Amino acid sequence: MNSDSEEDFEATYEAGDEDEDGDVGVEAAVENVVVRPSSSQPMGVPPFMCELDLDAMHAPEFPEYANRGIVDPEDGEFRIGMEYRSRKSVVAAIRSFTISRGVDYDVFESEPQTFYAKCKMYGRGCDWLIRASLIRRKGCWEIRRYNGRHTCTIGTISQDHSKLDSDTVAEAIRPLVESDPSIKVKSIIAEVQSRFNYTISYRKAWLAKQKSVALVFGDWEESYQALPWWLSVAQDGNQNIVPIAFALVEGETADVWHFFLRNLREYVVRKDGVGMISDRHESIRAAVNRSGGDWQPPRAWWMFCIRHIGSNFLRAFKVPHLQKLVVNIGYSRTVEEYNTNYKRLEERGEAYARWCDAIGLRHWVLAFDEGHRWGHMTTNLVECINSVLKGARNLSVLALVRATYYRLNELFTRKSAESHERKRAGFTFSAFAQQRIEASMQQAGNIVVHRFDRRNEVFEVRETTTEKVLVVDLARRTCDCGHFQVERIPCRHVIACCANQRLDWQLYVHDVYKMTEVRKVYRFEFTPLGDPESWPAYEGPTLVANPAQRRTSKGRPKLTRYLNEMDSRDMRGPRICRLCGAQGHSRSKCPQRAGPSGAGS
């Protein structure tokens, strides 16, 4: 067997729960005996058992797929492959980039499906160019060609900039026009000077004002045409993950899952209305069906991992460019968003849509889960706790149990101290909730609020940046954006409504995010095990290993976890050669590896 190193081997083949002597399978002897812990078993606590990777508890679920928007790199430069929702957005990004850099470009091709531009100094010291095209199968615009940074030394073209036209200025001054439609032209010129560092002409500022007024309040002529529609309408009407149960089993079979779920319901999860996220494995389906309603509505909701659904879709149809769209369907927070994404998929093939229909909406689409997911779409929760307890499964059963015990003690001790300190520092909510709320507060300033009832419960809000109009119902705790009901944390629209009516937004944060509730999670304290000699004598059957489940001592170990298309290599980082240290190849294929010489002796 060719293997670069022991580390490479272990990265490919995970050891099972048993050691070489077969510690997993056990059988009960006939007689009951009274025994004390064997002195041959080391009872010290190695540092490994108390080492924790707490960063692993906050792994993102699907950042590369869900809710794709305009993606700008940290350095402000474009990249080949960057995606934009529309032609307007990509042109606006190029225009904004050009203005901020003090450079300019000429348009060489501007078609409904293509936009191609070159630097004005192209061929005279600068090779900057960019080409963006509509990718129909993805339903977005993508940067297809880009030559990198400008190398020209042009300063400010003039006091004005050719790309800073009246349309761009109209969008920039929109908030000013909304608050004061009679704003002076000289004030617009001053605003542009402050924001873009360019001095535009009086005529351009005046045109921009007229266009901005039309954008905000509607076109004069078209407003009359739309009047009958309005009349008819008026007449008609710290995300932390806490493990709760473990089981040592021989494999993922229907009987094993039935055993686990039955005991989980009987001894741990006694509350109704819980959600369970897993893949669609037949063994789990069989166990759920055998549960007698314990893991079915209304006592529980079984939901599917969107990552596994995306993987299954790719395996079924071999169309990787549509996998992102399927994932985005699952992440749809509102019925409208779901209908839009679903229609896009159906347009690309009815077979794709029928495949999704067979899953069942409440099992995988966020908008139809009735809030039981709390925003969680994947089984990354399980993968994260696996990372916290990594390495333990390579131990013998006893060491595995002890390592789990000590690591969980370390986890609860640290988190209990952290929650206590945060509460003592005066924080009302968890760090996760606080970050969400602060972000919403920053975004709430660009929202116009209209109250629709005297009880201050129903509002219509409009985002000034996108012109989206949404309805907020504080009594039902819903918002048309979907974020409020999914996470139970006030979204930016709710924050804006509360600020407009001087309401206390804290009333709309779910209790689960309060530090008083977070502290309750870690109030349990583990008991020190002490000296084994002081333990009570055990009375019961003797447990021995089952020889039938013993691993074969010779030959290649059996793979215990099969990789599929979900396990993309970029999630584990690039391959690094152990010989030269370069990325992209292994030691066995290193160009610097010594080989047989072709010269004669």
C-alpha cells in the first residue's frame, strides 16, 4: 500500500470505535460477579481528554451557497467568477470601482447578455479590462475575464468624472430627497463633493435631483396611470452546541436508530414540539416510522439536512450548476422567495422540480418548517461536536467514554464561567443575539415606517436602498423578510418599527437568547470520579468482547466513513506536499522527488 505518511493514512481512513482487540462488541456472561476496577486500566487524565477546540462549535452551515448577493473582495478588486444578480448591479459595481480609483474606461461591448470595458489608457501603459456575461444556467451575471489592477498613472481626470453621471448621483442623493424634496442644487453639489471627491456641474446636479424625485415619488405621468390600481386596492381591502446523548453502536441500522431514538425520547427529550435534523437514510426513516408517533408531528418534526439534499440532487442529475439553486430553495425564508427560486428550477427542467416535490416542503424548506429549525439547515451541529470530541473514537471503549466525560466537563466548566462573566458584565442577551441586533440597528436607518393600527402592532416598511415593501406584525411576531420568525430575533425592519414608535425591542427577543437562560444550560456540574478503589463494587454480568465483531488484524482497514461530493477538499484546506511544502500536490507526485537517473554509469 502506498502512503505518504501515517498522517495521510489516518486522514483517509478513520479508525472505528473499536481497537485492535475488538472492544466494541460485548456479550454478557451467564454469571453475575462482584468486581472492582482493574488496576491494569490507566485511570489518569491525559491532557488529550481535556483539550477542546471551541472554535469548531461555530462552523458555518452553507456560506458559499445560501442567499447569494453581490460579493466584493476585501481589497476591492474584481475576481473572475464573481457573481451578480443583474446587469445593472455588475455595471454599478464597475462604475463605483472606477470612480473610487480615479480611473476611467471605454465600453467596447454593451449587450443585453454581455458588458465589456477597457481602461481608457489600454495599450498605452495599462492592460486593465473586464468582461461580464449573463450565465443563463445559473441565472446570474458573472465576471468572465479580468486582467487585474490598473497600472496607469492617471490622476483625477478633471473636477468631474465621466462615469459620475446624473443617474449615479440620483441614487446617491436619494435619502436626501426623501427627507427634503426641495433640497437646493448647491447642497447636492456639496454632498457629491464630500462623498465622491468630485465637483459636478450645476446642470448634472439639477438633472440628478429631478431623477431622484421621480425615483422616490414616482414619474409624474405614470403616477396618473397607476392611480386606478390604488383606488381598486383601497376599495377591496453564542450558538453554542451542547451534546445531549451518546450511544456506542455497531453501525447505522434501523434497529440501532430505533434503540437510540426510543431511549432519547424516554430519558432525555421529553418535551414535545422538538425538531430533529438528519439525512434521509432509510434506517432513520424506518426508526421514525416505528416510533409510534414519538418522533412525528405534533410531538416532533423530522427535517432533512440541506447539505445532504444538495448532494443527493447532484448524484441524481449530475448538474453541479443547479446544486446552488436547490440549496437556495431550501434556505427560502418566505413563500414568495420559495416560489421565485422554485420557478427558476422548474424552468430548467421539470424533472428537477418533481424530484424536489417528492421530498416534502416541511422537511427541507425553511419557509414551511413552522419555526422548528431555528435557522439550522444542516447537520453541521453534529459535525461541530465531532470536532470538539475529535480523536476520542480512535481509543478503546473505556478511554473513549472517559475522554468524552472529561472533555464535556471541560466544555461545561468553561462555558459556565463565560456565561457567568457575561451576565455579571451587564449583558442581557447572548453574544450571538447581540451581534444580530447590533447589525439590524445599523441597517434600520434606511427604512421608512408606516403604522397601520392604533395598537402599534402592524406596520408597513420600505427599504430606501432596495425599494422593497414589507409588512411587520409584532403581535404575531412575523416579518415578510422571514428572519424575525426564523431566528426569533428582531430583524432590521422590526428594529425600525420599534424605534419609530418608541417601543422596547427587547420584548421581541426570544427568552432562549437571554443570559439567564443560557446560564441554565451549563448549570449541571460533573462529579469528580475520584480514586477507583473508592468506587462502589459492581454487581452484575461480566462484559466480554464479541469475537465476531473483531477487526481483521491483517490487510487494509475497512473505511468507516465514505466520502462523497459534499466532502469537497477546499473545506479541509489545500493539499500540501510534505517534501517541498508547496500546495496542490502530494509527496508522491512532487516534481522535486528523486527518481531513477537516465544517465549511464
